[in-house]
Amino acid sequence: MMGGPNAKLLRQMQAQLAKIQEELAEETVEATAGGGAVKVVMTGQQRVRAVQLDPAALDPEDVELLQDMIVAAMNEALAKSQELAARRLSALTGGLKLPGMF
């Protein structure tokens, strides 16, 4: 059984990490493509909260363009979400790059 100052520090870090993860589940980022024709809202835990499409972007003659805009907005939202998570976690890790943490 671990004891002493290291165990206390580890427990504090685990509690902080859990709090950060809870906050990231609630925080969102937004990304758009096609001049706002496609909007993606994603949490700080990389979960898609919403995808909004401008009805004007729904051209049955050009489905490929709409698909490309959705992919672009999703990728941008993912990058923003990962950056948000990395910023929040860097406060805990003191800027250290830990394996598995963005």
C-alpha cells in the first residue's frame, strides 16, 4: 500500500484529472465549412454534439460537395477539441507531454 506525500499527490492529480474530464465533457467548440453551410459542435472529449446544415447547401446535384464540407467541418472541430483538451490538461501536467495525452 502506497503512503506518504507521493500517494497524496497522486490522489490530488487523479481528482484534478477527473474534474478536467468532466469540464471537457461540457465545454464545446464549433467549426464551420462552406461559409457556414455546415456547422459542427463538438465537446472537449471529441464527442459530436450537433451537426447543422444550411438548407441552401442541400443540393441533390452536388452531394459530394456537401460531404466534403461535412468532413472539413468535422476535422476542424476535432482539431479544436483536441487543442482545448491539451490546454486544459497542460495545467495538470505542467506542460509535460505524457503518453496518450494529446
